[in-house]
Amino acid sequence: MTHRKIVIPGESIAKGNDFLPGEETEKRGEEIFALRYGLAEETNKLVKVIPLSGVYNPRRGNVVIGKVELITFGGWVIDIGVAENAFLSLTEVPKFVNKDGLDEVMDIGDMVVLKIAAINKRGIDATIKGRGLGRIDEGMIVNVNPNKVPRIIGKEGSMINLIKDETKCNITVGQNGLIWIKGDKIEEELFAKKAILFVTEKSFATGLTDEIKKWFEQEKKNDK
Amino acid sequence: MTNKEFKRPDGRKIDEIRPMSAKVGVVPNADGSAIFKFGETIAIAAVYGPRKMHPQHSQNPEKGTLRCNYNMISFSVTDRIRPGPSRRSTEISKITEWALEPVVMLEKYANMVVDVHINILQANASTRCAGINAAAMALAHAGIPMKDMVSSVSIGKLDKQLVVDVNKYEEDWEEGEGATDIPISLTSNEEITHFQLDGKITKEELKKALKLAKKARKEIYEVQKKALKELPGVEK
């Protein structure tokens, strides 16, 4: 891993023409400046800033968790925690839906796991075609800072798989910071929630996965 | 300057800022927040958004909107002030917006608004400067894309003497030519985003005042930078 440091907007990160400006950076003359508060990282001469804070920025292909806000003629309007609401069209539902019975599939207030299919000037289009997508019937929703989602998932899902194995829960992490936990017992769900909140608290530590492993051992000892 | 033996009422040097302190993340429910102090002047800023602008007719489809709200808490001054918006607070809200607008990059946030709420907890002059400093930090903390930081300082002219960071006692100076108050906001490139003047001053003195502000800006910027970089468990 490369060296990382916190930068503030307008701070010079790199000097010289060898470097390329990446995400959230700008080149002015010979220098590269940060445009956002976050961690500056340099890989293969590409300089970028990883945001530490801020609202969720939706991207195509993201799996998110939202709440049904409104039912229209052609589908559902879903609040995914950003300024623009997501629209889930009837045609994006994998089964037959009666035009008069949209509320039987998903009613106002229901939580749903969806995938962002497209972002355009009119808004965000979502789909529930795919594995693991669709209405949430039971379980628990935890809300965390969306910038900590990559840490909760870990490298290639290492962290989330560890939590899943240790707590025997089914967990879906929405990129917008909403996490759905579904276990057999309430106790297991609460334990998973505790683990996730621990990860968000310690998100700056290096070797986090190992620390979580230790934390699980400790928690299990306390149980006995 | 004009008078070498000039003594400020609180014993400060002419270019000495009151002890500053700053901290980010003080409002847990906000997307970004900061507190900034100039001695006894305390400003707290909270940023919400970007979120959808309501009502719809105020939306700007070209770029996002920055909306500032400056408010003095009723107990911030010795004589209780009537709570709620006033002529003065609306004016300072607008001034703060103009001071910050050149640096925030809201092109990507069409139809959205970023709300900045500034509350003055304790006032001892230079409140708008403390407010702008806190707001700039809160905006950065909220992850709003910005070209640069903004630091603000007030320069005063007491009779014929220029001083940095006026307090309430100095603001009410009555001897000689009286007091002139010049709040200035600068980016780290020393570009001016806000400049106000209340009183009488000559062109030469104004140039000197700007020079003093540029020097003070560096100190304020360091305080802002240090506060933003103070995060647990990360190497600096």
C-alpha cells in the first residue's frame, strides 16, 4: 500500500509533470491540488483523493437500500438517501405485476434492495432484476456513514465475509450506507450490528481485519 | 506604522491575533461542522447537503446553490438580543455566501442546495470573520468540492493606528479619528473573496491594512488546516 495523508481543499499534493491528476484533484501549472477533504493517495504516478466525508454519490451498478416513497402508474419512487429519488419501473421487476396491484408487490414505506441501472438528466433509474435484490421482508437495517462502506466490505469482501461467518447472519451492504442484517435470532442480528458499528469506529486503523478477528474472540469469551 | 509606542487596550501587539482555536465534527447530525474561536468570539458552523432545493422554483438547473444563515444567539452579547433574523444578520448571511461562493464548486450539484448554518455563541467583535472561518472548515469537512480554503480576518484602524483582529472595546474606539473596521477574506493564494469597510481610511493605509490581513491569513489558515487534519489514528 502506498503512503496516505490527509489533505484539505486547495492543498498542493504533488509537484512536477511526472504526476497525473486523478479523482478530486486539479492541475494548476506544475502542481496538483486537492479539491476535497480526504486522504491523498499516489499509485503509479496517478494522484487522487479518497473522500472521508460527504453525502453518498450514486454511481451506475451500485447496490443500494431504499424506502418506497410513492407509487405511480409505471412504478415506484424510492428514496435512497440522495437529493434525487430513484425510479423503479414496472418493467424492471422480474415477475408479473398487476397494474392495479402495485402496492401488493411493494407498498409505501417498504424497504427494498435495488441496483442503480442508469443515471441521467431526468433522474436515477433502478432495477431489482438480479440476485439478492428485491423487497426486504424481515431483519434489521443499520445506517452508517456511506464513506465507511468500503471498509465494512473490506478487500474483496474479506471483512463482510468474516462478519457473516462469525455471526451466521445474512448481510447486504448498500453503497448508500444502509445495511440489511438478517439472522435466525435477534441476538445474532444485534451481534452483527455491534460488529459493523465497531468497524465504522475503527475505520482508520491499519490491519483492521485482524483487529476484528481479535474483537470476535474477545466477545465470544465474554459471552461464556 | 505611525506610532511605535501604541498600546492596545488588551496588551496585544498591533499584528497579534487573539488566541485562536478550531475543531471539526462538533455537530453530530450535520454532514460537516466546525467551531472557530478568536479569543472570546466563538462561531459554530454546520453544513447540510448537498440536498434537493425546495421550493422547486428556487432550483437552479445549471449549478448548485450555496445558502448561508448567520445567527447570533440571544445570550452571545452582554445585552440580550432579540432572537430571530434581523436586518444585520440577513446582511451578514449574504456577505458570508459571497465570501465563500468563489471557492465552492457546485457545478455537479444542479438543482441542489448546500446549507450553511452559522451560530455565534459568544460575540466580542469580528463575528463575521469567525463565522466565515468556521463555515469554510465545515464545508471542507462536509466533503464539498472546493478550489481552496477561505480565511477571514478583521483589520481595524484605531485613531491612526492599524491593528489586526479588533475586539469589541477597540471597535468602539472614540479618540481621534475613531474606529474603522475592515473585515477581509482571502484564499490561500491571497485572492480576495470579501472586503468590507466601515469608516474612513486613506488609499495608502488601506494598502497597509491588506498587507496586514495577508500576514494574519497565514496564521488563521494554519489553525484551520491543523483542525481539519486532526483525526484519530491517521498519520499526518
